[in-house]
Amino acid sequence: MATRARERLLDTAEELFYADGIRAVGLERILTTSGVGRASFYRHFTGKDELVVAVLRRRDERWRQWLAERVAALGGGPLAVFDALAERFARADFRGCAFINTMIETADPESPAHQVAAEHKAKVTAYVEGLLRAHGVPDPATTAPQFVLLMDGATVTALRERTTEPADQARALARGLVPELSRSR
């Protein structure tokens, strides 16, 4: 039962933080929505900050797993990251990147939440670098951050414009960065 309470807290907090923002969601709302009591909450977390970090770590694992699975299903090439993002952008519950949103809300780079968000971006960059390397792209260490810049820019633009088109635009720009990929996904 204790594990269920922890999972309910994590699920509820993740949903609320993503929908409304970390700062806008108070502990009372998380407790009420999750149905978990205050004493149970404090058995699992020392406070909201620790919950935020736990939510972000779990979301990081799930999001990167989702990306790898979708890229593989979409042909496995580096450009498929943009096709996967287009799928995300089309979802009714799309609210941008939870990690970019976190860095904006917790602007202090020393805060644990900001650090977890930055770690996520570093892991995504490493994943993209691996895709580029596997497809024989010259200098993947330089190109991967450029791809992630395009991914992040497409994400923010898709949120602003409420369309999947930024993923296609970013894909076209990425293809221009790496002509070797012009025939791949």
C-alpha cells in the first residue's frame, strides 16, 4: 500500500506539474487530488522539492525510453527524432517540454530540479550523438547539440503555435546540417 501511495503521489504531481506548472501546484492540491494523506506523503518525501526531483527523474527515464522506442519504430535514423516529436506535438495534452518548463520555473541553476532538467537535456544530447555516430555522421559531438537545439526550438514553437509544423521545419534544418542523412529518416 505504501508503494501505491508513492506512485499515486508521483502520478498526480507529474500530471499537475505538467499541466499547470510546478509553482502553481501546491502540496495541498497534490494531496487532495491523489487521495494520499499528509503523513503518508512525508513518509515518502521530505517536501515538495524532493517530490519535484523524483517526478523529473521518473519522467526523464520514461521520456527517453519513449523517444528511443519511437525513433526505432520510425526507421531508427537521427531525423526520426523530429517525427517522434511531431507525434508529441499532436497530443491534446501537449504542454511543451517538462524539462524546459522546469528550467524556466526554477531559474537557479543550483536548484536540484534545475539540475535534473539539465541532466535530462545532456542525456538526450548523448542519445542523439549515438544515433548520429551509428549513422556515420562526421563529428557527431558537434552535430548532436545542434539537433537538440532544433528539437527544443521546435518544442517551444509547437507549444506557441499549437501545430506539428515546427517538427517538420526542424527536421528540414537538421537534414541541411547533415547532408549524409538526406535519404534517411
